[in-house]
Amino acid sequence: DINLHALLQFRKKDCKLVRRTSTKGAGEGQLFLPHGLCSDYNGDVYVAEYRNNRVSVFSKQLQFMKCLGTQQLRSPLDVKVTRNSVVILDGSPNCIHFYSRSGDLLN
């Protein structure tokens, strides 16, 4: 949720809130203006954070795992995960960055 600066996970059968990430901020596991998000085949969730200039990765239980792009990104707007890479649309320089699934910059 962009206004709550959080990820919210709901149960499918009754739409009951099951879990959410922590509060607004710049620390590990915190979000600040989350924009695009996607999940990979493991259910891990990738979140492009416009204000924190990074992509945060959470497990399917919404436990923080890692950040990508902390030195390269300026205003990430969206993120997609392929079999071999993480593709990030960066709005400020209007470019696309490619990272390995482990977090290494490929381009």
C-alpha cells in the first residue's frame, strides 16, 4: 500500500488481513513510497521503493530478505523477475537495470 508504506497480505478465501510489513522508513524491511511489485516462482516479493531508491525483497511470509540497487537506483518505479534476472525500471534517469537473482548488477 503506497499510503501505508507497507505490504499487506490477505487470506484468499475471506480477504482477512494475515500479515503486513513494518512501518514507514528507510531501515531494512521498512518501505517508503512502494510502487511496483512482483513475486517470483518461490513466492518471494520484490518491491520497487521510489523514495528509498532500492528494491526490497521479502519472503512469501513477508520477512525481509535483502535490498537490490542501493548504489545504482534513483527512483525505481517497477520491478519484474525473470528466470535469470531482476529487471528494474528506474524513473529518474529513465533507464532499465538488470540484476542477477543474487543481487549483482548485470548492466
